[in-house]
Amino acid sequence: MLRRIALLLPLMLAACGTPPPGPAPVTLPESAAPQGLGDPTRGAILSAAYVFARPDTIAGDPAAGAEALGRLEFLTVELATDQRWIGLYPLVVPLLQDGRAEARAAFGIPPMVPPQAAVDALLGAAAALRAGDRAGATARLGTLVGAPGVEPMLARLAAFPVLPRAAFALAQAQAGMRRMDDDGRRGRWWF
């Protein structure tokens, strides 16, 4: 009996220490990657940080607002799950999660919407708006906020609000990316 307990004890302890699964990875469609930048994640950091810091630059352009919001959704999960970004400041991911919650509340996106569904809907709506397909954009956004919430969301995307927590989080992600670049050029590697 003691022998069985001794054999099973390590297995039981290992089962207790198994961490819960992390968030499912998200993908950014190639068509949504900023043009001229080789790495879509780096491009998403740079473009989203710019838009959230200066929302007046996209005034009247709901497609640009949808792209920025989709990139924030993407980065919140991507920077938490992709091991390339392990060298970022430790608080970047929690800051992004807080910024995403702020943005979702501002645009009427329910908190329980899966990140990939939000990325697909927002970037699909942006592509539809750029192609002049307002009905397609309305259908995509309707999957996030329901039919009654689409027109108010389009209006908010066109008059992109100041979202200080999201802007700060993206600025920290951008600063962390630059720090990682500088450390790599100097030959310092943080493991």
C-alpha cells in the first residue's frame, strides 16, 4: 500500500501544479499588416501606438479606427503568447489587457468576445469600408455588437475617442520593442 502511494504521489503533485492553458494565439490577416514593414507584429505595435496616441489623425476614417482597434486586440494576445516578446517590460501585457477593456467598453464590444473573433470582425470591417462595402462592414461589426450597436460603433470609429489607458499601454509596448532592439544591437541578451 505504501509503495503504491509512493509511486502515485509524484503524479498527483504534478497534476496539482499544472498551470491552466493560456489564451489561444491569434492571427493577423496578411491584408491587415501595415505595408512596408516586414514583421506584422512590429508593424501593428507602431501603427496602433501612433493612432491611439493621436486619434485626431484618423478623424472621419472609420476604417482606420477599426484597423487600430483590431491591432490592439491582436497585440493584447500576441505579446502574451509569442516567445519572441518575452523580453518586453513585464507590465506591458497587463497594461494592454486593461487598455483593451477600456477600448471594448468605449466601442460597445462585450468583454466575453473571443479576441480572434474581434480581430476578424474589426479588420474585415475595415477592409469592407475601404472597398466601399458598407453593408459588408455592417455585417462584420454586427457579429461584435449586434445590429442595433453597429451605427453607433461606426460613428465612434469615425470620431475615434481618446483612450488614455490603451494609448499608454501601446506606448509602453513600443518603448519595450525599441529597448529590445537596442539591447540586440549592443550584444546584450536578456534571458
